[in-house]
Amino acid sequence: MSNMLISDAQAQVAGAAAPGGGMGQIVILVVFVVVFYFLLIRPQQKRAKEHQAMLGKLGVGDEVVTGGGIVGKIHEINDTFVTLEVAENVRIKVQRGQVTSLVPKGTYKSV
């Protein structure tokens, strides 16, 4: 009885392959990669490009927010670091890449 069940199962596996079934899987995979690219990768690249452009146009006197939420006015800037004035005569140095956004003039004084 047991031998009869095993041979039936092996026969079903051997005959399960359908002609042309692999092409449908490849098409589904390609569609998945295209959707993944347009929904995840492309928008992230666009945001990174905009962030790099914003970092490139930073200047002394601009008011910014850092990744940690610190609001300050740029006192000094170089290639890798930005010195922010966060209060009167209180300056901190942060990495340039940690500046997340420019804020409108006057925001620093209102905080």
C-alpha cells in the first residue's frame, strides 16, 4: 500500500511542468522590478539630488534645521562642517550632510 502512494506522488511531480510556464514568471518578475524602480528607487534618487543641491547653495546667514531638529543660523561653513549659532554666543559644529532643510528668514529668532 505504501509503495503505491509514493509512486503516484512521483508521477504527479514529473508531469506537473506546463509548456511556456517559465515565460509568464519572467514577465511578472520584470513588471515587479519596473514597479519597484518607479515607486521606490527613482523618488529616493530625486530627493537625494535635491538635498545635494540644497547643501551646495548653503551660505553664511541662512537659517537651517538639522537632522536632530536643531534650528540655527549658519555662522561659518566649510566643505564638511557647518557652525550654527543656536543662541546668542552659543555655536555648535555639525556635519554639513546633517542639515536637512532651509527655513524662512526670521524662523531662528521666533524659536
